[in-house]
Amino acid sequence: MNICVIPARGGSKRIPRKNIKIFCGKPMIAWSIETALKSKCFEQVVVSTDSKEIAEIAQHYGATVPFIRPKELSDDYTGTIPVIRHAVEWFQNREIVFEHVCCLYATAPFVRMEDLRNGMEQLVTCAADYAFSVTGFDFPVQRAIRLTEKGRVEMFYPKHFNTRSQDLEKAYHDAGQFYWGRTAAWLTEKIIFSSDSVPVVLPHFRVQDIDTFEDWERAEWLFKVMQCSQ
């Protein structure tokens, strides 16, 4: 059995009410819920939230909200893994056990059913602890520069100043969409970014952090373009 857990607390600071703010005609969280349900990967799609308003909207779009997340797991410093662990333990305390658990972010409107299915397949066939979405950096990280206190620039890796871009190793980063994991890995809070994890590589045009209003506007434009091209 598999379960999808969508963390969605109500205390977003940079974009107030981000998880339920209208995005291209629907509350943001609705896109994640609907994709998870349509993927047919899960026996349950659960939203973990501390907000009654989010809970009501989540239920309207087909998710279940069997508990309200405790305050100690709803502040600005609580990581994702403890939140998923809490959800898993809540079910286990009621003798409901899942083999695989997928954490799907509420702010992942670009997630696709095939990506979720691919993640589940990778997790199982590769005997990994986690399988999660990643994408490549647009620019070689080895040639990144920092701004100094004196208003000048310096390279993080000066030795690569003359190295051709095509000769540098490709670097990837977390795409911030979903994290499949074995139940045991979540319960023991194993680190996700490790050699026990496998990647689900996404094209970078389908990955967008949404942390600022500028991010939000760009994401909506990109989402509309992608819908028109399907």
C-alpha cells in the first residue's frame, strides 16, 4: 500500500496563504491533490495541515484530512521529514501500515502523473530508500561567482575559469516536487540527499520554485504556456 502526504501549513510568510492562493483558476494545493489522485499510485492522498481552512479546501478537491497537524510541527523551522514521520506514525497507531510514502509538495503545480509513477518504479526497482525529483542547473556551478563585502566578485572555484563549460561535470539540484520513500526511511528520518536515493530527472522548464510574488507570476505564465502546448 502507498500513501501520498501533502504538507500544507497555514503560516506562509513570503506569500501569505500560498498553499490555497488561486493559481491559474484553482487553489494552489488543488493541482497537487488532483495529480496525485489521477496517478492511481496511492490508496490515500492525505493533507497534513494546521489550518482548518486548508483542510476544508483539500477535502473539497478529494484529499483526506484525518488529523490536524500539531503546533510543534507547524512553525517556520520544522523540516519536511518530521512532518511525514508524524503522518506515518498517526496511521501506524491505528494499525494502518503503508509500504511506501510519497511526500508531494502543495506548491508543485508542474508535477505530472508520469513523474509520480516513475518515482514509485525507481524506488522499487532500484531498492532505494528514496526517489525524488531533480533537475539540472542551467549554468555550470563550477563557474559560479560570489559578491564580496567590498563590492567586487570572486569565483567559488577559480581553477575552472578557463575550463570549457562542456568539460565540466553536470550538476543537479532538488526540484522541490516530490519525495518517494520507504516507510522505514521516513520513520528513522534517514537523510534524503544520499547514495541511498535515486533521482527522477525532470527538464528544468518544468521546475519552478515559488517563494516570491515574482516567482508566482513567472510560474503562472509558464503554466499557461504549457497547458496551451498540450
